[in-house]
Amino acid sequence: MASGAKAPEGSRAGGMTVVFRATYGAALALKARVALRNEMWSTARDAAQVVISLGVYELYPDYR
């Protein structure tokens, strides 16, 4: 690596491997969004319903 360059995230730097992973809810939300784009309505509904039922995520009270 060139001097002054930074190691990219998720790479081996300084003898440590840094791993970043999506949460279960984030993965399901992405699944729902992709399903919507591909007009897979029941898949999108089911994935979104699981995200809602997790009870971890909520909408902002004032979205303006």
C-alpha cells in the first residue's frame, strides 16, 4: 500500500480484519424494496411485514 493511503473498510489493516454486516431488518427492508421495483407485490408485502413486526424500527413522527 502506498504511504499515506488508507485501507478500505472491511479489509485487513494492522493485523485486524474489520467486518461490516447488515442487520436482519436492513436486509429485509432491502428485500422489500427490490421486490417492489420488480413488481413482486406479495414478496414485498411479506418482507415489509416482518420488518414492522420486529418492533425495532419506527417512522419519524414528523416527516416534513
